[in-house]
Amino acid sequence: MSVLQASCPNCAGPIEFKAGSTIVLVCPFCRSAVVRNDRALEDLGKVTDIAESESPLKLGQKGSYNGNRFELSGRAQLRHEMGGFWDEWYATFSNGWVGWLAEAQGKFYLTFYQPIPDGKVLPPFDQLQIGQTVQETPGSSPMIVTEKGTATAVAADGEIPYRLTPNEQSHYADLSGRENAFGTIDYSNEPPWLFVGNQVSLDEIGLGDARPAQRETRRVSTAAMGCPNCGGPLALAAPDKSERVTCPNCNSLLDVNQGNLSYLHALNPSPSPHGFVLAVGAEGTFKDGVKLKTIGAVVRSVTIDGIQYFWHEYLLYNPAIGFRWLVHSDNHWNYVESINAAEIEAAGNGVSISSMPNAVRFNGETYKIFQDAAAVVEYVKGEFYWRVEQGETVRAVDYVAAPVMLSQEITESEMNWSAGVYMTNAEVEKAFGVSGLPKPWSVAPNQPFTGSFYYTWGLLPLGLLFFVAIFMIPFSGLSSTILSQQIVLPAMVNPTTPQAAFSQPFDLKGSRNVKITASAPVNNSFADLDVDLVNEQSQEVESVNVPIEYYTGTDSDGSWTEGGQSQDATLSSLPAGKYTLRVEGTWQNSTQPMPISVKVEQNVVRGVNFICALVVLLIVPVLSLIRKLSFESRKWKDSMFTTSSSDDSGE
């Protein structure tokens, strides 16, 4: 690698342009931004010192990406128009690549310049809309615009591959794509430049061993600073990332500028009827053993149908992973972290995300819309990584599929998506080592139903019952007709004296039930039959009563019928042998003979035992299902949208 050695045009100190792609070098002696051109070196002016942070990155670090070695040879620090800084590290690769490693809020994005194909044009900055899809991203799938704004170059160090002018402002737009794809449109050039790459972890770029820098000296000086309004002591947990802090002594909102505090105004009292239940400074251990410190707390609200609803949000911080949120609403809790907006898609109808569809899909799961309202910051406490203000308003849209809630917050210049996972009181108490958190009321939008065990596993005995019923059919056999005969009862001499007749003999098998069916041509009359099963060997008798009556007529409501011309009775199993039916009866028209049709069947499936068992086994799953439907109904009654509770499984 060729090295250009020269003298700083401002202080004459020796400087070296190590990379051929370097355009600007920050003089290590006088902090002048020195640009090289075809003829001579030019002094662009002094740049301020880099605002030191707990970044694990530093100049001279070497890593690798996709098998190619690189070195961090430059660093530019830019200020967001809404407050806060981010770093862009210039990575020179051994194969000649030039990459940018952006670091913001604990996340890292490695991008490379991507030429725009002939005939393609990037949309102008003033026409770019949040949520808009940008198709002109060669080498990657289409991306969506998640942020647009104006950056100010405030500091630099090392070598920079473009003409960096101190305090120069430039427009930019950040893009997100699937599978952690990331892009930036730089509007400081004409036509604008496109940089495309991915969100990466330090392990993926060979810097997994890098650790956050310790800024103990700065922490001490910051902790010793006093409130510019009341003089009370302040201690910042993240002085290098904080933009706003509240004084716990006088309730003032202070601006933080690289550790320098300035008074803004006194905060209005919180309108929330309930105070914060977690203290700023509390530390908790969450999933994967990650320890996070509570550095800020916010009261937010939405107004729906004239009623104002409040909830609390706690800002959590760890230098290694950045920021997370813990949301407390109606004494329910959610652990929230940001997600890639490009992974969210409208469900079913192809509607763009910016149009707020009724359902979205994420990680293969469908989420239904729950709320779409303006969320307002009512009160703040602690420190924050953006310039938070009372009255700050965003459009907030929530989608739920228990136990996860997807939330979109959108303004004219930025769109963020986050995923909140429901946490029980016990889980929060364990994380922070506390007890006695207030009990939840009502049902949270993404609260999972915990009684699914009963109706899920309660169906197993039902399945077993049906299996046994089907399995027993081949062993018990199918029903069979043993006798089908018509007999005639002679006319009755005395209307009160029954007449009798006998059937022909027939054989019964043992261990099988017996069904006797009798039919008589009665019409607006009756026949009362007593049927005896007579065992011809033992002369034992089993008797059943078979009453038959059938009536018909008309009235003001029309025709009607009652009863029928056929009736049956069933006996449990009888001993095997030869039997005869003795039919004895009386009937209304006793002066006429009564023809009776009789049928004897065996092994008739009645299902009484099956039905009894079915009813008993259905009690638990049915009660659990009713409880679930009630649970889902209570959950969705607070939604701004009509959604069937049965559509949300809550699993």
C-alpha cells in the first residue's frame, strides 16, 4: 500500500495518507481537516474533538468480512437534527474495497458504495416518503425508507474518503431490507450516492473480542456536575449518548451536549394518576442473562373517544447491546426491542405498510391491528438518547398476536417498528429482584391465554374414546336381525281383557343386547303391548312394555301429529338359547283384530355409554373453551377495531 507523506498546511506537522482512497485526513497535531487534490493540500478548517463514547471500536482495529481483511482507518462523527450523534468508521480492505461501518445506538451497519444502473434514478430527497419502497437498490431486494433527515459533520479523526467540511450539513435517507439488509442514500452529492450492505454483529466482522471503552474519568466529571438551574448533583448513566436528562431535585428538563448541561424549562407535573413503580437506576437481568439499567422513564398517553389513557415506559441501557424498553400499562408488562421494518409485510391484501393494513405478518405469524392513535409524551424522568419534549407526539399503531405486540411509531421523518413480548409480574419481579408489584387489571392486548392446557390436553381422552369405539366394532360385530314377523292379535271379547299371540321361535346369542321393535296401524288411537321373551329351555321370561300411540289433526296453527306407529325397547344381553316372543296387548278399537309387526335385533349400537362418557369428558375442554372465548372477548373489547376473538389464538 502506497503512503503519501506530507506536511499539514496549517501547522506543518507530518501527516500520512495511507490509503489511496483517502480524500481528507485530520491532522493529529492541530485537528485541521486536510484535503488532498491534484496540485496541493488544502486546509478545510479545524474539526472538533471526537465525542468519546463507550464504543468498542477504535482506529487501527483490524477485522474481516466475507473472508476479506480490513482496517478501521477513519472516523466521522455526525449529529442528528433531533439530537444525538452517530459514528461512521472508514474501513479500508486489503482487496481494495472501501466500506463504511456505521455505529448507532449499539447497532452496527456495514455498507459499500453501490453504483446506480444506467436508466435508474434515485428519488429526490423532497419527494421521498417514510415507508416508501425504493426499487433502485441493485444487488439487494427492494428496501423501504425508515428515516430521512439532515446530518451535520461535527468531528472526525484519521483518514476520510470524501471531502469532509466541518459543520457541513447534508441530507440522507436510511433504508431497510429483508435479512438485515441496510442502505443509505447520501444527498450531499449530485446525483445522490447509494450505499448498500447489512446490519452486522461484531462477531460477523471479526471484532467479537472488542469491548466497550471505559470512560471512568468522564463519568466522574459528569457525576460531579450540578444542575444549571438548582445546583443539585446529577449522575448520567450514558453521558456519551444522552441528549436529555431531568433533574431529580428541581424537576427541570436539561439539554445534554457531550456532557455539558443547559437548562431548558421546568417540567409540568405528570397527569398520570399512578406514579412510576420502578426507580430510575434500577438494574434488571433479562433474557439470555443480559443486564440492563433503567436510565429513563416516560409517561405517555392516547386519547380515544374523549378518554385519556396513560401508560409508562422505562428506557433500559447496556453499552454492549444498546437500548431496550420495558412498557408498563394497566399493570401489565412488555419487554420491547426494535425490529427490522422491512421484515413486516401487509397480510393478505398486498397493501403497503404505510397505509396501516388491518393485519401484518412477521416471522411467519399474522398480527391483527389493535390500536391506531396519536401517542403523546406527558412526563419524563431520567436521561434519554433523543431530545425528548413534553407534548412530543407520534402516530402509534399496535398489532397483536399473543404473546407479542408489534408497534409502529411514525413521524414525518422517521418510522420505527418494535416487538414487545408479554412478561408476567413474577418475571419482572425476578428480573429486578423486587416484590409486591401491583396486580394487573383487565386483559392486556397481547396477554397469552394460560388455560389452553385444559382444552388442548382435554381433547386427548375424547380422541381415545372415539378410537376405542371404532376399535371395538370388529370385536363386537355389527347389528343383525334375528326375527321379523307379523302377528295378529284377535279382537277382544272384553275391552279390559288383553289378547295374546306368539311368534315363531328364534335363536339369541349371548353377551349381546336385544332390541325389540313393534309396529301397529293405529291412527288417532293407541295400542299398549307387553312383550315377553320366553327362553324355551329354562322357561325364564324377560318382559318389556311397548306402548304405541299416534294422533293427528289440525288447529289454528295448521296440521299437527303426536307419537308414531312404531316403538321399540332394548334389553341388555340375555343367555344364549332359543326364544319365543309372547305379545299381549290392548288397543282402542278392541272389536277389530290388531296386526302387529315385530322385529328382534341383536348387537344394536345404542351409544348410551359412549354418549355418557362423551358428555363427561367434554366438561373440562368446553368450560376451558368458554373461558378462553371470554378472555379473548375482554381483550378485544378495548380495541379500536372490530376483530373476532376466535381469530386470535392467544397461543
